Amino acid sequence: MLGVDRRLLQNFAWSLFALVGVLLAAGIVNLISATATYGGGTIGISDEVRRQLVSMGIGGCLMLATLLVDYRHFERLALPFYALCVLLLLATLVIAPVTRGSQSWLMGGRIQPSEFAKLGLVLVLARYLHRNPPGEIRRLRDLIRPGLLAILPVGLIVAQRDLGVALLTLLIASTFLPFVRIPWKSWALVAVLALAGLATLWSFGLEPYQRSRILDVVDPGRDPLASGYQVIQSRIAIGSGGLLGAGWTDGTQTQLRFLPTQHTDFVFSVLAEEWGFLGAGLVLCLYLGLLVWGLFVARNSKDGFGSLLAVGVVGILFWPAALNIAMVLGLAPVIGVPLPLFSYGGSALVSTLVALGFLLNVSMRRYVF
Amino acid sequence: MIDPGRGSRRLGAGVDAAVERRMPFVALGIMAVFCVFLVRLFQLQILEGDDLRRRSESNSVRTLRLEAPRGDILDRHGREIATTRPAFGVQLMPSELRDPDRTFAALGRLLDEDPEALRAAYGEPRGRARFQPVRLRGDLSLDDRARIESHRFALSGVVSDQRPRREYVGGDVAAHLMGYLGEIRRDQLEKRTYADYRQGEVIGQSGVEKRLEADLRGRDGGRNVVVNVAGRVLETIDEIEPEPGHRVVLTIDFELQKAASLGFLPDVLGEPAKMGALVALDPRNGDVLALVSRPAFDPNAFAGGIDAESWERLVNDEWQPLQNRAISGQYPPGSTYKPFVAAAALQEGLIDPDTREFCPGHFRLGRRTYRCWKKEGHGAVNMHVAIVRSCDVYFYKTGLALGVDRLAFFARGFHLGRLSDVPLPQEKPGLVPTSWWKERRFGEPWQGGETVSVSIGQGFNLVTPLQMALAYGAIANGGRIVQPRLLLRVEHRDGGVVEGPAPADRGSVPVDPEHLLRVRQALRGVVQEPHGTGGRARLPDVEVAGKTGTSQVVRLEHTEHLEEDEVPIRYRDHAWFVAFAPVEEAEIVVAVLVEHGGHGGSAAAPIARRVLETYFAGKQQPLIETDLAMLASPSDHAHHEVLLAGR
């Protein structure tokens, strides 16, 4: 099981690996600008960039380490890992201090267990669906058990008051839904129930600031200095980028610090302002390439578990990217979801790289029996 | 139903058919989402982007924050205690500073300041956002401002600004009551209460400014403007007006507050000012009329951001000017404790008010001798005389008869040793010792001699001036411990008024009204009768009741060989005086503590008298200035602008 076969190296998806490398490099270059300080005419490298590089090193090592193990062993490890993630989430709830309204950091703010819970959830769902193939799932009631698997971590994240990440985790779990064979009438019923649930949440479950963030998407001019401020400033930044962009470290919106949380949630606005439509569009295309590649890996996998695992990884990459970019472009409410590989944040980067490791793993073992 | 036989499919069975069939649709879905993103990006950057790009090419769009002025704080008659006025400042924009030497030299000439001092205020450029302005001076005179404005073309990178500045009318008169402002701290930013605050924002850090932060804080506005390279505003794109904070009306009587504060100043020029605290409140409803703590600080120094050096000085000052002694200074009550001992003994039926005890000037218990403050003794005294002349021996005996725990029960009944929930931060509870407490604290049983000390308010007893005012208030009002109130009402900008909490009682004391009446008469005697110790608080037209007290700071042995004025200040006794007036139907209680002031009758009583005098003088003449202040327009505050700092 351990040890690297020569055939594995031959089948290693070097171009996929390179694509990830290009995105990572672009992310770092962009982060340098987003956190740039002025020091006598030269651009200073901020502590955030240094920490991000360290996280990248850790994530890269973990990613390569997971490649050594045949992914089929992950199926056995899925349940213990999932249980560990749930325990960590519980621990966070009990011992972690509340910061900025939510409570989601362990070890003095160094580790965010909810990031790793996504991996655990994808592993355990891939395992479940491998044993109960999605083609056999024809009734809503068949979704109850996998649904419970998803609800447990999501509920714990909701209890941490981190609604954005909770929603994200739920969406990642939903990546598997297109593959089950449940008739559209049942979906219609689900849709009605979901709408009712959302209406309830809207009236009772959301803090006023969360409600106003949703309203801001509909009408950003509503309150330009409070929550709408972020949306407006982000739009100005992106718009002023034009075709070619203002140039690296020369975006005024960015350097004037008009952009809210520009090194985390709004990092894409920095990219769009400084690199323009060409740069931002290119990054979007690279992202799309990565996702489609992931689906190819899923399709060409030699077994069901590998294929489902790859689908899950695509979900882990797609949903935060889609939510983040939609938010930055003013198409979705402002929820604190980082852009994978670009936003500053150690736990997110490490967990994303580990997920990409899973993808590479499935890809390189597609011919090995 | 899922076939259990399939539950353990062998590895290598291939991709599930359903997954394979639906994969293209999923891929199409993802592509569709990204197409939407690309189209949106195209719309924002290519179609709508032109206009914005032109502006950004000349670095010209800025969002100015229009800082909202804090709400005024008024006294009960509408007089301003804290208000907000516009202050002009000058800022430098690092990115536009072309020739630092010339700019600092020119600014130095214009402001008549050392260019090097200005450069020091600007600081090191390292590690700073290029487009973030740095404030050099925060409080320019109108002349300076005009000079800067007229030379703006020659000063590239120099921006003048205007922002509201807090002003406390009496300087340090109401320092501890008002508290002070300060930039929000990192740990505060993480708290839920401050969820919608930004870094760099200025908030109330103590006193009323802190407790009523939510009411006083306004809502910042903002303005998007186009500026040229020199920082001149060419055009306003859009603007949101700031909303000033609400106006807060306190129960304080500012004239009384001033009189109380002045009372601590020396009578003779050159003598050191007195230290201590004063609380005046209305025993009928708990309205706090004045609250003073000395030494004080000038909250105005904090309004424009206090410099590190002054702050260090305040924090490290030996006499702790930042501490609010009125609510968090804990002192032995000394003889001001005696009325509670008397009330307890009367209620328990241990003393007959008319029975006399003989005071030979000392009292023996076991092998120790406890002295009365009057060496030659008071002779035969009954309860009334014992309070009027503050005879210690009478109370040694009474205290022993009660025992420490019964005494503690009554002291706690007067809410000593308990927080009063006055709406100010950092209130301390004081201490009422019991035998159980001592056993737990020191692991030793209670000694009879300690009861002797406790019954004249020495020993372990600790009270705050506020607690004394409340407890004497209960003697004055027939037994009710009132809830101290500070907030009368909040007047909203839209004309709405939110009343403060209604007057309420925290409890009633476990002593019958007829016994309280006896104590009250004795307290009247302290001030009004010929041999009373509080004669200095006497007023011409109103009868005053009160009690003096002197509480030891160190044991007598350390200082008894010295003459009174040879004792080092920090070893001198604390002086107490607690008074109320009129004796029946009292309208005001005043508790005064003078730290290291010596005797209560001479050091503290005159301050109380001054406050009482001011109170009753103010009642006689209508307040004309009050009506004028009420008519003043609430909305004439100028807005002011600050560049929105990076967050």
C-alpha cells in the first residue's frame, strides 16, 4: 500500500498539479498586494503573506503525504476521521472563545475545525453512497441516513454561529444530489418545505445584520455605509479594473483600504481591480478548468468510491468559489466564505490542498488494480 | 429499498452508472455558473467600468467618513455637562508627500511650531498604507486653520479636516461621573456588544460615557468625493448625513456637582487639595445629585486622544486619579457606623434609649484596654448623647452585647457590604465582617476584641461613600434603601423621549420606624446641639442631621507619639461626614470622605455644608439659565470629515 510504484508516477496528473500550482502562485501574488504596506518606496511583505506561505508548506506536505496512501484505504478511515471532526467541532463549541460573534477557532485561533469537517463529511458520504449507490436511491426517505450524516456537523457549525460556513458545508453535501434518482415531484415537495424553512429562518433565526446583508444584494444603495458599503466598494473596485486592470499593487480601492476584508472574503475584488477583466477572467477559467478536470477524474475512476470522492472534492472546491465570487460580484449576499487558494486563511488552505491531494490520488490510481 | 447484498460491493466494480450518466449535466451546470460570472465580470469591468476607471486612474475617488457627534450630556435642569463642538485638524497623505523637508518646514512656519516636532508626529513611513492620512495636529485654532487653507496649493499632501470633539464643561468637575473617551481596544472589538464598531473608533471607556455608549453614540455618515492630486475636493458623488447621538439627561445637579468639587480645593492658596469622595443623593427617589472623586483628571485631555506620556502619568500616579473613589473606594466607616449599631441594639431591645452608661475614657476587655477618643471620658451618657458626642465606650458595650454576627445582619440590612447597582462601572461592594467570614478568610476564630473595633466602625469594616449615602438615606426616609439613579431620560433626535428607570427601592431596613426616629433625632443633635461633633455643618435656615467619623489608616502606636501635623500624609486618618436635611422629610443626603483628612468634624463637615447650602440656595431662586439651555437647538452641530481609515 505504501511506497510509490513507477506506474503511479507515470500516471500522476502533472498538469493538474501544475494548474493547482499556478492558482496558488497567483493567490500569493495577489495576497502580497492585498496586504501591502508602504515602506519607503518598496512594497513590504506582510505577516499575512508569511503565514500563508507557511500554511501552504504544511498543506503541500500533507497533500503529498496523502498521495502515498491508496485512496481505497480512505474508505475504511472515513468513519473515524468523520467522528474526529465532529468531536473537534464539539470541543470548539465547549472551549473556544467567541470571537467577532462566532465561535469557531481552536488552539488560540490557529485551527478552524469546520474547515476539516468538510473533508470528513465528503469522505463519509462517498463511503455511504459507495455502499448504497445513488442510482438505487429513488425515494426521499432513502436520503434520511446520508442527510443525518450531513446534518450533524452542519448543526454543530450553526451552533457556533458561523452560518456562512454551515450553509457552505450543507451545499458541499448537496453535491451528491444530482446523482440520486428521485422523481421531480419529490423535489418539488422538498422545495416547498425548504422555502417554508427559509421563511421561518428569516423571521426568527437571523440576526438583524444578517437580514440586512441579504437585502443589500437586492438593493445595495439601501445603506451605503453599513453592510451595503462592502458591496458598493467591491463593485467600484471591480469596475475600475476595466480590461487590463490598474496593475499589481496599484489598485486605489485596494491600497486605500476601501475594500472590506480585502485579504480574506473580498480578495477576488483585489484581483479584478489590479488585473482587470483579462486577469480575473483568466483565473475564473483556470478555476473552471480545475473543476471540470475533477469531474473527469470522477468519471474515469476505476471504482465507485474513487469516483464519488472526486465528486466530493469538486464540491469542496466549487461551492466556496461560487459563493465567494457571486458575493464579490454582488450576485449573492455577503457571507463570510473565503475563496479557495486565494483568500488568506491557514485552515482553509490546508484543507483545500488535502482535498486536491484526494483528487490527484484518485487520478493517479485510475489504472492500477 | 437498498439491496443488502450490494452493501459491500467489491473494490474495482467501476463507476456507478447513474453517476456516469449524470456527470455531463453537472459539468454543464458548473460551466453555466462560471459563464454567469464571466458575463457579470464583463458587465462590471467593460460595460460599466469606464466611468469608474477614469476616476481611479487619477487616484481621485475617496470615501470620507462623516463622524457623528456624540450626544450631549445634560444635568437635571438642562445644563450642559458634556457637549460636542467641531475641532479642526491637519493631516498628511503619505502618497502625496513629495518633498518632506519643505512641507514640514512650511507647516512649521504656518503653525508656529518646530518642524521636527511635526515630523515626529508624522512618524516613520514604514509599514503604513500609502493612501492612509496621518493626523499631525488635532485641535487647530481658527487662525491656524485659515493660514493652512490659504497656502494649500503650496502644501501638497496636506489635508485639513474637521471632526467633532468632546468638551466637558467643568473640566475635571465631573471627571469620574462622565468618565473618558478612548479608542476602542482590540479585546473590545471582539465582544458582541461592540459588533458594529470599527477599529479606530472612539468610545466611552468609563463612567457615564461608557454606560450610556449606545445612546450617546451617533451614526456615522459618509461621502464619496473626487479629489485632485493636492487633496482638494472637486466634486461630491454622494453623501449620507451623520446622525448625532441622543441627548442624555442625568439626575445630577451640576451646580451641586461644582460646589462639591470646589469643596475639595484648599481654603488657603498653596495648601494641597483634599483627596476623597462625595456622594449627594435624594433619599426620596435615589436621584444622584452629585458624585465627586478627588484627585481627578481632566476628561478633555482624552477627547482628542491622550498621549502616551500623560496616560502613563495618570495610571502610575501614587494617588490613583482614575479611580472613582465614590463607588470603588473602600474605607472603614469609623464613627459614622455608630447609628447603625444604635439602630440594631434598639431593634433587638438591648438598650433602653434613656438608660445611661458610664464612660471613664477607656474600656477593658480581658487584658486589653480600649480607649475612648476623649481621654477624660464622657461621664454618664445615654444613646442620644453617645451619638451626639460620638462616645466610643458606649458603643463598645453595645456592640459586644449585640455580637458581631447580629451586627453584621443589621449592617447588611442597611445594604453595607452590598453592591448598589449604580449605573457606573467598577462599583465595589465593601465588606461587613462576620465570624464565619473570618474563619474562612484567615482560618482563625473571631475575637471579642475585634467586635469592639467593629462596633465603632474600625477593624475589618469597609464601606464606600455611595453605600453610606444610601444607608443614611434609609435613616432619613423611614427605612427604605433606594436604588441610586443617574439617568433621568434620553431625548432622541426625532423628538422621542425615553424615560430612565423609575424610582425604586432595593429593600427596607430591618428596623422599626420609631427606632429610626430616635436615631434621626440623635443625628440632628450632632449638628444642631451645642456639644455635637458636627456643628460645622449647621445652616441658618434648615435643620441638618449628620454624623462625623474618623477612621484609622494605621494602628495608633505608629502615630500617637507625633503631633497631628507631623504625621506623614499617607498615615493620617480618613475623615467622614454623612448628613441629610431637612431632618424630617429629608430631600438630600450627602456623604463626604476626605482621605487622610484628619477629623470628620473639621475636614469633611464643611464640604457637606457647602453642598447643602448650595442645594437650599438653589431651591429658592428660579433657574433662568436652565430655561435658556432647554431652548437651545439640538441640531447645530457641524459635521466633520475624516478619511475612512483602513480597517
